[in-house]
Amino acid sequence: MTAPPVLFLMGPTASGKTELAVALHRQLPVDVVSVDSAMVYRGMDIGTAKPSRELLAEVPHRLIDICDPAESYSAGRFCEDARAAIAEIRAVGRIPLLVGGTGLYFRSLEQGFSPLPASDPAVRAEVELEAEREGWEKMHAKLMKIDPLSAQKIHPNDPQRIQRALEIYRLSGRPPSALYGRGREQGLALPLIKLVVAPAERSRLHAAIRSRFLAMLEAELLAEVEGLYQRGDLHAGLPAMRLVGYRQVWQYLAGECDYKDMINKAISATRQLAKRQLTWLRAEQGANWFDAAAPACAGEVLNFLRRHPIFTGRV
């Protein structure tokens, strides 16, 4: 018999990944590992759509609430944490189910991760100050001059990745693309099944994104972000505070936009994020796609897994 598989459950934001993961956990011998660069942060529950405490008690999710918002969490650290979680799950005869929307984390785990210089607060702050003066489009243009290969893969409206690429260049003196291609750690040497869930119609995803953000506001998202704002040790340049939703509410609390603008900006930014995620997912090799909006989506995924050769005799 082949080794037990690892399952990847991927999809854009607001596509129902958590609900599907819970359904799979209730029917199959799987344990959940979160693959979400937002859910790692403690005290950021509403705006990250983190599962409720009650749900987490029933279906534990590894790699949730493992960082303070003042910290940075990298793809390299995720790979270390995920490998450890996978080993723990397999050691007790269960199957790891990795669930989330952070494509870089999935790919780094599967294909291996290139060692890069650790983040430097001084260099990061330097890049942020330049961006405040010149704008992220000009920062993207700077990246294009020093590393066209990296710049072509990063959207001009993705400040976090632009910043990290420029930081790598200034710390190492080499284009990030050269470092990414050198000395990769070994990838995931286990049988892998990739599942992607996304609504077949983009309009459904857009509607879900709008409804979810409005529901977050009703659930006191403003109070959650205000608590972070009042801490005094956090600022708008931190990765946690640049997350969609949090960034726009932070701007509202800082008086940089009004309430209506904040809502529109947050919904628009989340839709842009979903678009980037879908572009990333379409490039995934060997992925099995399911319509997240279909009423029988969970049943279809279950049937697919139960018929899968790797799962034969395991469920």
C-alpha cells in the first residue's frame, strides 16, 4: 500500500473552504492544518474569518493563533511548522488536510523553499517610507529595473510582495529571482491530492465577499481593529496590519477615509485578492476543481476522495 496522502484544499477567499474542511473532517480520518497568512495572528479573529472557538473545539486547526500581530510570519517558517504538523498527524494514523488560500505557502511546501535573508526592520521601514513618498507603482517600477523576473510575477497592487522583494535585494545585493532559484530545500515527498473550490461564476464570489465583509462589521470588526490600534506598538506597515480589511479599517480609524469609503475600499481590495488567488490557482498542476457554489459540493468532494486510488482502503 502507498503511503497515506497529504490533502491540499485550496481556493480564493470567501469560497467556503472552512465549511468544506469541517465536512471532510466529520466524514474522513483527516486533521486540519491552516494554510493562511492571516489566521496565524492572535487577536485577529473577525477580519480573518477565523473559525469560532466552538468549531475549533470540534475540529482543531493547527497553525492558527501562533503569532502576535507585531511579528512577521514567513513562508519559510510556515514550511517548518507545516512539516512538523504533517509528521504529527501521520504519526497517529491520520491524514493531513491543509486548508487555506495562501498560494505561496502551498507552493513552497510542495516544491521546496529557497533560503532567503531574514526580514530586517530597518530596511523594511526604509522601503515603506519610500513607498509613502512615491507610491507602490513607482516601487514596482524600481523592482522591474533590478529584477524583471520577480516584477513580472508580482502585481503592482501587491505592496507586501513588492516590499519583500526590494528588501531581499537591499539585504543581499542580488535579485530575488536569483535567490529563489538557488539551493531549494526538498519539497514534499509524499503522495499529494490537490482540491480547489471556487464558484463557477465570478459574480457569486463577489457577492459572497461583500456579504462577508458587511457581516464582519456587524460582528464588531471595528472594535477588534480599534483594540489593535490602541495597543501602541503596532503600525500600518506591519504585515498583520496590511491584511485586506484590517488595512482599510486602520485607515478609517486614522482619519484617512470615511466609513463608506472604508467599506468600498475593503470590498474592492478583497475582490482584487481573490482575483490574484484565482490566477495563482489556475497555474496549479494536477489540481481537481469543484464548484463551491454547488449545493452538493461537499458530497462531490467526498465521493471523489473515496474513489481516489490513494484513498482505497483508508476510508
